[in-house]
Amino acid sequence: MTKLLKRILSLFIAVVLVAAFSAPQALDQGANAGNRDVPRDVLVTIQKFYSCEPGKFPDDVSDEDWDRLLEYGGDAATELFYYIAQHAAPSEERVTITDAEFDELTKDSSEPYIPANGPVSYDPLSGEVTQEDVSHIDGLVEPPQPTEGNSQNNHEYDQEPEIRPNEYPYFWNEPNPQNYLNTRTTFKLIFRSEGALWVGSAFKINSQSLATAGHNLYTPGDGWSQDMVIIPSWRPENPQEPYGRAQWTRSTVGGDWFANGDVNDDWGIINVRDANIVPGRLLMRGVGSSSLNGQWTRGQGYPGDGGGDIEMFLVAGNVTSTGRRMVNVQRRYTSGMSGGPVIDRDDRIIGIVNNTKSFIKLDDWIYNYFLQQP
């Protein structure tokens, strides 16, 4: 073999080795995770997330690319969402409240909050935005949901026949939320807004509707959140998505939050194709305009502070003051829990986490509106 031929062969081998060892991470992950059937264009889309700045949504990923990723990404997409959950920003950063404003919003008051504007909805498929006329809500008082207990279905993940007790320390993580009725129907949210990726929380209220904080769905100035991933009982270990994902069909937020950023109206509804992918639900308890001071509560949701601690987080503490809608709590919630449920000692949902120090209570107006969701 001539020297020239040997040199050409050496260069060829070097090129092959470089190509092999510099293959996109997502392509390697697809093979390692058993995703050989994932279309190559989807794996290339996934790789764009690993290649761009952490916490950002790649500029060259289209809505069609994202939809294909959700439908065909398989385990590689699941691994990507785990990566995103470690780097996305918590949705609380989208809302700015000064200490003086917070004190005013949570100042004790028995005056009911009646919104000046009806809820506003967004269709992610058509982009259509509509406003509801809900003037009839003001005088409507629905009967409370049944008192005989929470709705529970037997499931392969059930480990206890009864609702998990709530006598825990003030703060704890739940690595297996799928095992318990009072944690399994809390959802992790991942979404895009203004080129960045965000995380938040939500909870099931019926077979087609989840409740959440309004700022997870819309913020004045930034507009409607896009490309939403909705995962019940999400957990860092396998199976990370024990019930799969819910398909997003519509977003609705409080009208005053939409119109002028009034935090008193910072609630939202996410309509999905089928929330019954996860069995059971916790029932709600309307608390009206009464004071909750001194009552024990527990908020739960998914942290998103970029610290890598992304198991479901639960925070227990007593109410210290009750505003018209915003309720101040003794303990601080973790960023990313916004949109998660706040429950009482009977495991009834009485509010929605909307700040690291507060929740929106289910007053008569919100409670009635939630009960009317299809």
C-alpha cells in the first residue's frame, strides 16, 4: 500500500470517528431509550433544545415541529421534558407584586370580590380570543359538592385503601404522587412564552377541565402561553409520566387579570381532551367571603427554581390573613407551585397557589364558575 493510499485511509477513518462521537445528543438518546422508531426530524428537533441556551425555546422550532415532538417523540421527548423541568423558569417570575401591594391584597376583608370583566378564553388551534358574559354568576349560589368523601378509583398505582393522611412536617417532597388520591391529580405544566420556557402546576376539577393560576396561561404584555405540556403525577423517576399527557384544547383566565393584571382575578382554566387519563379527583369547597384565619392548609405543586429539585413539593401552614380573594399563609410556597391546589384538613380544595406567600381562595364566584365547567 502506498504512503498516499495509507494517508487517505487514515483521514477517512478519522472523519468517521469524529462523526460518530459528535452525533447529536438527542439522536444518541433516541437509540439508547429504545426510540429507534422516532422520526429523525423529531430527534433533530429535540436536539435543538439541548443545543440552545437552557430555559429557552429554540427560534427555529415551529409549532408543527413541536406538535410532531409531542406525538412521535416517545421516551426521547419524556427525557427532554425532564431536562426542561430542570432549567425552565418558575411562572411566578411573570408576576411582579411589591410588598406594599401584597399587604393590601391580603389585608383582612369580608368584602366579596366581584370582577368587572367576564372571563376571557383562547383557542390554541385557531388563535381565537373570546370573552364570556357571566353576569348571572353574581347571584348564583350552587350547592356544595357531595360531602361523603372524595372521588376515588382503584388503579394499579394505588398503595393505600384510604386517602393519604396529611399530618406531615411543614415541607416535604412526594416522589410518587401517582400512588395517592390527594396528590395524583396535580399536574405539571411546561409552556412557552416570549421565547422562554416556563413551568407551573394545575389540578383536575372534572373530566375535561383543570384549574390553575391565570399567569400560567396569560400575562399582560406577553400574551397567551403556547406549546403547553400537561402531565399528571409527574415524577423524576421512571415512569416519569405514569398516566401519559393530557391534550390541551383551550385556556381561560379571569377577565380582570386579562384586562389590567388584577391579581385578585389571577385564576385560570385549562380545557383538555380527557383529564380522566388520571383516575379520581379531589372535591372543592367554596369558602365564600368568610375569613380563613388560623385554618390549616396545604399547598402542593411542582418547583421550578432551577435547582434540580423537581419532585412534587408540599407545604403546610396556617392562614395568617384573608383578603377579598388573596389569602396569606404562614409558610412560603416554592416557586413553580403556582396553579397547584390548596387543600384543607378534609382534603377539599379551597384555593389555588398564585404566589410564594399566598393563594386565591375559592370564593362564591370562582367556585360557581368552576362547577359549571363542562
